[in-house]
Amino acid sequence: MWPVELSFASRLVALVAAMSVSATLMSSALLSWSYYRATLAEAEVQGESVARLLARSASLARELPLEVEQMLSEHMVVTAELLAQFVAAAEKAGMSAIEINNRLTAITGKTILDEFWVTDENGHAYIHKNEHSDFAFSSSALEQPQAYEFWDLLTGRKNVIVQEARKREIDNEKFKYVGVGGVDKPRIVQVGYNAKYLGALTEQIGLPRAIDNLLGTGEIDAIFVFNKDSDLIASPKTARKKVGDDHLSEQELLPVRAVIESGVPRSVKSNDTLSVISPINTDEGAVIGAALIRIPTNRLKNIISLQIEAALGIAAAITLIGAAMAALIARRQTAPVVAITNAARNVERRAFSAGELSDVEIRNDEVGQLARVFNKMAQDFLDREKILDSVVKERTLALEERNTELERLSARLSKYLSPQLYGTLFRNNQVSSISAKRKKLTIFFSDIVGFSEMTERLESEDITRMLNEYLNEMAIIALRHGATIDKYIGDAVMIFFGDPETRGVKEDALACVSMAIEMQSMTRHLESRWRQQGLDNRFQIRIGINTGYCTVGDFGSQERMDYTIVGHQVNVAARLEQSAAPGTILISHETMSLVRDAIEAEEQTILHVKGISAPIRTYKITRMKSADALALIHEEREGLLVAVNLATADKGEAVRILQSAIERMTSDAE
């Protein structure tokens, strides 16, 4: 992204300059890299030449010590044979082991022989130079990694064993041992020489001396030689004496094994040196090790630095030339681009006119073609914007009207459903279905006593007004207690508790009974009110309540569904309502068992009703046990009406009014 404050012309100048500088730097980088690769290839060739020289030196250094050691082995075999003959003759002559040991020890003090070991038939060394050692040969390689090889002399499987020079386990000294079998009996006769002089011989004629000679020229910093197992076997004199900086880095050690395995040279570049790792091959081409030749790179770095300085100078000159050329090009190319940009802003502001780009459109190049196409597109865009604005306004008005209609329909629909059901169906502004399920519910049925006779005596307008007022009051009480109003069947009301919301089976049953008591109280209040309006007959309802398992959910057809409950327990509740006396509440034994702690009821005669085979135990509710439940006092007689709502009325004021009424009645009686 270009900075916002730069113009197109400035960006064009910067782009040309950046491309010029980039091309120059890339060319210089490629040249430097080519020179570096050529120098590296030359160093690798030199490294391979040095490696071939080291291979010849290593071959010579390896052959001479082996030949010397072979001659020493033959001499040691003779010594061991003489020792075996001497021990056999001495013991036959009656010399003791101590005397034999002393004579042999005296010989080792005058000659180059360092050790001798003579065992009995069991491999126990009883004649040896070290008088404080108690040693016995074993056939176990695990117990004696070096000495076990001589056990075959004791068993007679071998007569002579020559062991190459190696470090001993006991003191890490390098020794060479030769052993022969006994002359007179099975035994091990072993002689040993310290092999220090073999190492000195290797040092004199081997790789270390060749390396020191090669480093004398000054063209090479250090040379390290590794064997086939990647172990360091030769290094510069300063590294061997642990002085100076001739030590191997971890970066140099890592590729050594790969070079030995693949036979392909590798190089490692550091700040001041170039390390070339080349394989060491035999005349047959087999890889027997690797040589690391460290070459100083100061000369290479100086040449590359000069190339970089030259590249920077050329890049600066090209930048100036490119900037000047870009400025000339920008004057010709950016003016029409700026005009098209301004026209685009005017299109965005809806202020574009067809003649804005007339000077640009007359050009015959791509910019003129772009201006002509842009002018046509701008005109089409503005025309479509006008049409779109009109369509959007029309659609917005139609959508607002549609939303208003939906809100009106939703509000009207809510009057036909209980709040719980309405909330369940339209939860989260989405219509959801209610699947049928089995639940334990408390079912309520009520109807108006003698409603058919009332419709015959009263006008239809009065019946409609009274029925709507009655049902409205019943609905208010039902919703206050958390009930689900199932349906109105004429003057009858069907209600249930426990779905879609429940407070528990016991709490639902108690809420239903409390609701029924309040409905009976409200019915008496309505009766009093209607008497004042001209109603001359009693207005009473009967109520039946039952608790049990029902199936609740959506029932009906694809065109019309009804959320309701079905089942045997619904029929029981309906039969209880039909069997209840006017103005009473009749409940089943199941409901009574749930609310017996909160109400007082009288058990009625057992019912036997049509359609239900089992007898039904019933109870008539008399009152609530809790004093708080009797929040409404409503008594009505001929010429007498007492109605007090203890939940909302001022109890002190109510007592004062009742006492005043009693005093007036008493004084009138006198």
C-alpha cells in the first residue's frame, strides 16, 4: 500500500526508481554470488587435493606402525615360548613359584619386557610381576573384555594368541599382549609390552606431522582428520597442545558424518573462515574418513565489499536517471488519470456531468478509451441509482405496512392463547412446534349452574355482556396463578397446570385449588354486582379438579392444530365438575393427597360415573388452612353485603368501618 498523501505521479516516480535500484542490486547480488560460488568451488578443489595427500600420508602412517607391531608380535611369541619352557624346566627341577617369580622379575627390570603371567590348570595366575595382584583368567567376555581371549590357550583350542595393542580396562594404559600354551601341562603363559613407543612412532611419521607441514604455507588455517567413525584422529599442533584458537565448532562437526556417508564434499561458512570438508578415499575409491580444511576468507570478503560499493554507486546513478524519466512520463500520463479520479468522486457525490471528461475522451490511446467507457458507466450508474432509490422507497413503505399488519395479527392472536403457550410458540421471534408428551398435570373444569335457563330469561345482549365479564374475571385469576387456559366451551372453562411451565406437581395442584377458591369468591362478587343491575336469580358455578398423567401437545390436522390435553384423567376432572354441587369445589383423592397440608376438605360419597370403571373418591373443599389464603372476605345475604380484600385493604380502616356499622345497627335496633 502506498501512503495516502502521495500522488499518482509521485508513486510512479518512486516505482521506477525502486525497480531500477532493485534491478541493479539483484545484478550485483548475482555477480557476488557467482564469485562466491567460484571461490568456494576452488576451495573445494584445493580441499580435495589436500585430502588426497592426507590419504596417502594416512596410508603410509597406517602401514609402518602395523609392520613394526607385526615384528614386535613375532618377538613376543618367541619370548613367551622361552618363558613357557623356562617355567616347565624350573618346576621340574624343583624350584618354587616364588623363586621363579623373583628370577623373572629381575629380568623385567633389566629388559624391555614389562609384564609376564603364568597360570595353573584353572587359569589362576600364580607367577606374575605384580606381587599384590590376585588374578585369574576367565572365559567371560563380559567380565574380562581383554583377558578372556587367552582362555583358549588353557583349553588347548589355540596354541598361540597375539593381541593387538589396546588400552587396558584397569588403568587405561595401552599394552600389547602375546600368550602361548603350557609345555608340561595346560596353562596360560602371557607376556606384555607397553605400547607407548608405537604411538610415538605414529606421531613422527603419521598424519599430525603431515598436517603441521601443510599449515606452514599460511594459505590454510587448520586441518582436522576424522576416521570412518567420525572420530578425530589428527589436528594442528596448537589444537593438540590445547593452545590458540584451533578448535572445532559445532557448525563444522555436524556435516562430517554426512560427508563420510555420501562421499560428497561440503563447505561451512563462518565470519572469517571457509571450512571445506572432503572425503578421504583409498586407491580403490572406498571412503575411509574425512578431512576438514579451514581457509581464511578475508581476501574474499574484501572483493565482495568492493563489489557491493560499486553496486550501490551504480544504483544511486540509475535512481537519479530513473526519477527524471519517471517525472517526464508522469506529466503525460497522470493528468488524465487525475481527471478520471475527480470524475469518480463526483459520481460518488451524485454530481457528475457528461462533459467533465471531454478533454480526456478525445485521446486515441488506452486512457481515452478508459475515459469514454467510464463516462458511459457513470451515466448508467446514476440512472440506475435513481430507479433503485424509487424502488427502495416503495419496498420500505410496503414492508412497514406489512410489519404493522403482522404486529396487529400477533396481538390479536395472543388473545386466543395463554401467555405461556404464546411465549412457547413464538420464542425468540420464531414459530416453534410443540410435540406431544406425557406429563402429570392438574386439570380444572367449571361451568355456570343453570346457564341454559338464564339464556331463556335474559336478552342475548345481557347474556353476552355477563358471560364476557365473567370469563374475563376468570381469565385474570387463572393467569395470576400461572394456569394454562385450554379452552372456553360456552359457559364452561377448561384449565390445566404443569405445562408448558411447571413449578412441581404439588405446587401446581395447590395453585389450581387456590385459583378455584378465588374464582368462587369472585363469582359471589359478580352475583352481587349483577343483582344491582337487575339480575334476580342466583349466579353460581361448580368446579371439578383432578391430578394425573395426561398427553399434552399439538393435536389436529395439517390445516388446524389445537394445543390441548387428552386422556383418562381429563375425563375424571370433567365428571367431578358435573357431580359438584352449585357453588362448591370437588377434587379427587390424588389432588387431595397433594394439597391436604394447605386446605380443609370434607370427603364425599364415592362416585360411580359412566365411562369410568373404577370408583372415584372425592372431597369438597371448605377453606384454606393458611390464614393468608383467606385474603378475601365475601358474605352476602338478603339486604346484606360484606366484601373485604385483606391483601389490599387497610385492616385498621376496615375494622373502624365495621365497628361503626355495628354501632348504627345497634342504635337502630333500640
